[in-house]
Amino acid sequence: MSPPNASESLAARAELAAVAPRHLTGQFFMERAKEVLVAFARNPNLQEPDLLRLLERKDLAPEVLREIAAHKQAARSYPVKLALARHPRTPRLISLPLLKFLHLFDLVRVALTPAVPTDVKLAVEETILKKAERIPRGEKIALARRGSGHVAAGLLVTTDPDLIQAVLDNPFLTEAHVLRILALDKLPAQVMEMVSRHDRWCRRYYLRLAMVRNPQTPLHRVLKFLPDLAVNDLREACLDRRMPVHVRDYVLAYCARRLSDRRGTAPSK
């Protein structure tokens, strides 16, 4: 009698994986063949801990993840839903609908998981910001401290000084996030005041330039920034229609003085 070929052996393993009692499933958690893993994920004897153990593997094929998501235990298990949402290879048609089931700070964990695809992260962050509209002030401040940079920036348009401080201290907030906020037309004066004094942000060249442009920046802070900014950049900033007329006139006069001083100190030929 000839020995079974490879395809027959694979089919036999897949057939066993699909029905094996739970105490005999250990051999399948490290299985390499996709067909066997797909069958194993369908096994009705698997329980929540088994699905979570399987989801620890970051090399699972999307087909396997679809079967896990369709498993009866996944439908009733919050940890499995969370693990599926955080898995880097979960198809978007599965991960995105799961977001509505996740708690706020678990959504934060998903957004901060490095391997989660960028478009899924963006969807998660928008979901977080929608939920943030209805949460208590203390939770919102905690979210501002712990959320992604995009989430923190989305909470910055506020008059609450504690919330503003939490956003500006967020370790994931970047200069690009702050620049986008400073470009808004109707930004509370409290935000501009606190950004202009924050040690992390007030020394950055392009943020100083953006604050000079913004009509909500206190005049005494604008005056403090001027000596460190290039004349050409200041003159271009004066083209911004948002800049108050008295500030524009002062900045243009200041630029003219600097140019005049520069010409006066130039060595004669």
C-alpha cells in the first residue's frame, strides 16, 4: 500500500483540526499550513482562551481571522473582539464594525498599536473623538494625556485650561498637529496663551511664526517672538488676512527697521 501523499496528509490534518476535542488541540496552535489553520479556527470546541491564544500569532492569514471572527465564542467575547481589532492582519470589513463594541480606552489601545493599518487607526481616532463629546471632564482630561496625537489635537479647541495643559503635555502630540490647530480661524484665546508659554512648543520656529499669524495670540507674546524670526517669513505672515491691522502694521514697521539696521551696519565697499 502506497503512503499518503502531501495533499492527503494536509486534508487529513485539516479534517482533524476542525473537529478535535479541546484537550487534543494543542498541536494546531503552531500549525503552519493555512488550510489547517482555517479549519482549526472553525472548530466549535474552541473556547475564548483558545481564540485569544491563536490571535497572539501575528502571521495569521486574513482567511483565518475571518473564521475566528465568525466563531460563536467571538460573538460573545469582548477580549476576542478587542484582540481582533488590534491584530495587524484583520480585514477591514471585520475590524471596523468591531469598533462600536469597544470601550473608550480600549479604542485608545487600538489606535496606539503600531502594527494596526493607518486607515484603521484613523477610523478608530474619529470614533474616539465622537465618544469624547459625551464623556465626563475627568475622563476627557485622561484621554488628552493618553490618546494618540491626532486624538489629543482634536481635544485642543477648548477653553478648559486643565484640558489644554493635558493636550500640550501629550507625548504623542507633534509639531504638525499643533500647526494644524493654530491654523484654525476661531481658536480660543486660552489655547494661544498656553501654547505661547509652553516650554515644549513656544521655542519652535514654525510654531512661533504660526502664532504671530494668529489673531488670538497675545500681543506681548508676538513681540517676544519677532527677534527670532526671519524678515522674509514675517513679511509673508503679514499677508495672512487673519492678522489684526495694528499687529500687521507693527510687524511691517519692525521688518523695515531690521532691514534698515542691516544696511546701516553693512561694510562699505
